[in-house]
Amino acid sequence: MPDCSVTQNLSGKSAQDIFSTDLLIKEIKSSAEKLQIDISTLEEKSLPLYLETCLESESPTVSSEAHRILKLFGERLAVILLCLKEGSAENRKVRGDWTDEHWNYWSSLQQIILVGGLASPPLGEQLKHYMEEVFASSNKIPYRIVLGKDSTYAGLRGCAAYLEKSPQFQVNLIFDYGQSFIKRCYVTMENEQIKDIIVLEKTLSQHVEWDIKDPSIEEKEALLLNNHFLETIAKTIREVEALGLTIHPHIILSIANYVKDGVIANRGGYGKLRLIASNYADYLSGYLKEAYNKDYYFTMVHDGTAMAAGYSNHPMSVCLSLGTAFGVGYPNS
């Protein structure tokens, strides 16, 4: 633990042990009575959104409990970042896969850009406030915390950097497949400049559980996930074409998983898509060719990388996504 005012017992725990959307949801559920939330009628993944309303409640009890929860997680995030900034011998020993180069990199960083659903106002503003309280009590020069603009859709906007620029008017689809929600938009471009980004209604992610031990169950879940993946793309194509727009064949797709040249790594909830095809981007192109007789092609990007692409003008920074899990992107890498 770094030298700071936090009294929570966090020693010996990893970042994912103390900070995630799942942990936040668990805390909200345990405090449902004080927050005056009927969790039986609400979608679990949407509970953090109701915490926003609780913050601004006229009831002192509700508002106080909402602030307590955000203080809890703001302090935890501050401790994680101070550990990275400080690079103590104890923490270096635990991270045997890191070299001094990794620790020196995090020590030299000046700014953390927070994006993702939990970084959106008013949640992000309160998290930032409680983080900075912890920073002020430490003996370190901390990171400067910046809340990303329109952070919920940072992945979609960052993906726009991967579009092929053309002088002609064109319409491209962009998807952000997260662990909790799938976000969608279409981008209009003309004279090699983005004219507008029109965000469409997001949909719940499905079949993204990870760490499935039984291979037969994983195969079944992979098929169901693939069907949901394809249905979302097909639905979006129909939705945009119904507006009288012609869709450019280049589709950008951000995904909450490591991916390289269309090959999805065996990690995370979307990792099971490797069972559908060795190169999932090529598979999607083939499927849409058969379904629509059109040669769509895909650029697939890790979600953290996609988010960071929108902040390329921020030197000495890291983009930290606060979603279902941590996501990290490097704007200038």
C-alpha cells in the first residue's frame, strides 16, 4: 500500500480484486434498501446508471449512501494508480512479468484519461473527486486525472480514426462490443473529414461469460455469442439502410478482447469466438457476402486501443477504461 489516507484493507489484493463494474454492482445490491432501489425490477448491468440518480436524490440517506459507494471505489482506484506511480519493491516483486522499463513508464506518465461508463458524469466527477482526495494525502506527485469527453462512447469515437478517408460522401458502421453493452453508430464522411457520428441505441451483451471450464459448454456458448454478434450487425445494416443511406463496405469493430489482424486471442468473454473461425474478421466478411451479396470487410481493434485512438493529441498519457473490467489504451503508442 502507498503512503496515503485510505483505511480500507487492500494490501495483497490485485486491481481486479478491488475495482470492477461487477464489484460496484454487488455493492449497490447490498445497499439497495438505503438507496431505495428495487433491484428485482432492474437489469443488473444497468444498476450503475441508477446510482447517478441516487447521487442527486433529495433524500439525505439515499444521497449519502451513493457518495459512500463512490468514495469506496474512488479510493481504491487512487490506490491502484499510486502503486503504479510509486513502483515499490514489494509491488515489483509481485509483477514478475514486468521489467524496470514497465515500471519506469508508469512512473514517468503525467496524465490518466478516464473513459467508459463509470467515467461519465456525475459518476466520473465523484470518482475523480475522491481519487484526488487520496492523492492529496500521499507523498507522491500523482497523475493528473482527466475525464474523457462523452466517455461512454469513447470507443466508437476512437474507432473513427481507423476509417479510410475519401473525398466522396460515405457512411461507415462502427461497433463497440463490450462486456456489458454493444454500442453502435454510423459515421458520415465527406472531403476526407468526418461530418457526423450518429449514435444508435445500445443493446445488452450476451453470452460473454469467461473462464468456462467445460469445452462442450464453451462451444455452445460460442455459437450463441456468434449468433448475437451477427444479429447485431445485420440489425444495424437494416436500420441504417432504412434511412436511405448506402453503407460503405469498411466496418470498424472494437471488441473487449485482444485481437490482431482479425485473430481473437483466447482470453476474456469474447475469446470463445476463436472457436468459430481462426480469423474472425474474415469469417464476418464471408458471412455478410453470403447474406447481402456485398463485400464488407472489417478492421477489428482491441477496445482499449480504440478508446485511446481518440486522444492521440495527449502526450505522456494513458487512457483507462472503467467498464465491466479495466481496459488500458496508449494514445501515443
